[in-house]
Amino acid sequence: MEQCKVVNLYNLKETIAAELLEGVEYPWEALKGISDFIRKIGPTLDPALYEQRGEDIWVAKSARIAPTAYLNGPLIIDEEAEIRHCAFIRGSAIVGKGSVVGNSTELKNVVIFNSVQVPHYNYVGDSILGYKSHMGAGSITSNVKSDKTLVVVKDGTEEIATGLKKFGAMLGDYVEVGCNSVLNPGTVIGRHTNIYPLSMVRGVVTAHSIYKNKNEVVHKEE
């Protein structure tokens, strides 16, 4: 599954977590290491640019944090990020430069690349969102299967057993997810792909596509 590899999904120049992702072939292999990675690099961050706001919590001084937002570590919030009213960051989260975590959005065990928007009522858990990806209002990642079995990534012809019980979605760079969509466990969406609103997505969606439903995925004319 070449299209699911880190090198084919992400521009690693657009995240403070580049070192974490360079060490794996598939991005979901990095999920278990997010907390330790934050604890490793947090103390090395430039104190002129970042401040420590609690145990294992580092926040860029240029970031805007609403007083009603909840921040739990391990956590890094990078420069110029915006954490809005009642955002709930449960921990093990990296929020990239210029990214927006919006009203009532919940994050848990995630890497959010630079310039990502999860701005309205989103849940993002056990997931990695690439540069300039965007999740429309109410769209969520579902990170545990209903039968609680381990997640398998499927593209229609191949399967990869991840060994993970919790695995939300891997969004490549420039992915657009329509409002009120559900990304089921083990979803991988290639770069520059659009997901229609109200979609239920499962498995691998190829890059440069428009996903209308599971039976109608068309190539995007750039």
C-alpha cells in the first residue's frame, strides 16, 4: 500500500513532529509514540518562544488560547495556533503552527500538522491530520470498532493488520472533509482529496479524489 506510507501522505517540513514520523513507514505506527515524543522534545523548545503551562504542557507564546479551553498534557501547541472557546484537549496532542482547534472540538492522541483546521464541534482521536487539511463542522473520527477488534487498513485489494484497537483516521495534506462526516476506524485519505458532507468513510481513499459515497469515488480535475 504505497499510497498509505508517510512519504506519500505528508510534507514533514510542516510539523514539529517530523522526527517522530520519519522513524516509521506507515503513519499509524507513530500513534503509540506521541506522548513520549512530546515529553522528549518539550524541554528542548526555545523558552523565548514557548512557555510551560503545566506538567508536560508547552504552549507557544504567540498562540491564542481561549480562557475556557481545557489543556491536558502531554501537549505542544505551536506558534500562532488558535485554541477556541471550550476546546477540550485531553492530552498526547501536537497542534501545529497556525492551526485552529475550535469550539467544543476534542483532541486525543493526535498529530495536527501546520495550518490545519478542526474549527467546529469535531472529535479527532488517535489520528494524524496533514498540512492544510480541514474537517468541516461536526465531522469526526471514530477511533474504536463497535466489536472492539483490532483495526485493519483495507484498500479493496490489500489489507494491513495494524495491531491497534484505537485508530481514527490518517488525513494527507490538503484533505477536505465535509460537514457531519464520520471517518471510521482505519480510514486513510490521500492528499488533495475531498469528502462530501454527510459521508461515512471506511478504508483507503486515493489521492486527488472526490469521495461521494463508497461506490462513487471520482478523480479530481486539478
